[in-house]
Amino acid sequence: MAIRNAGPAIEVSPSVWAVRTYQVPVEVKSDRRQALAMRWLLTSARGRTGKPMHERLAGRADGCL
């Protein structure tokens, strides 16, 4: 549940039209959404200090619920 809540629903993708580049919102596929959520949770937990990793991950996961 925490991974689903932490993942993005949409992201922007560059699209070139004529000589200009536009940022177009696109839906994130489920595999990429899960990978980004896990990466963000791990990065956030690693940034905190003072507790063992399993407690930091549990704290980050509780924050996403």
C-alpha cells in the first residue's frame, strides 16, 4: 500500500513539435511507478540517521499510508 501511495500517477515527457520542445503529461506505467516509489522510499530512508535501516524504512512506509 505504501509503495502504491508513494509512486507518481503521471510524469512529463518531452515532445518536439516544429522547433519547440513541450513537456507533455503522460501516465506512468505500473512497473515504472513501483520502481520509482521504491527508489524514493530507500533514498529518503538513507537520508535519515540515528536509527537502524529497518526502523527508518518502517517510518517512511508509515508516512505514506
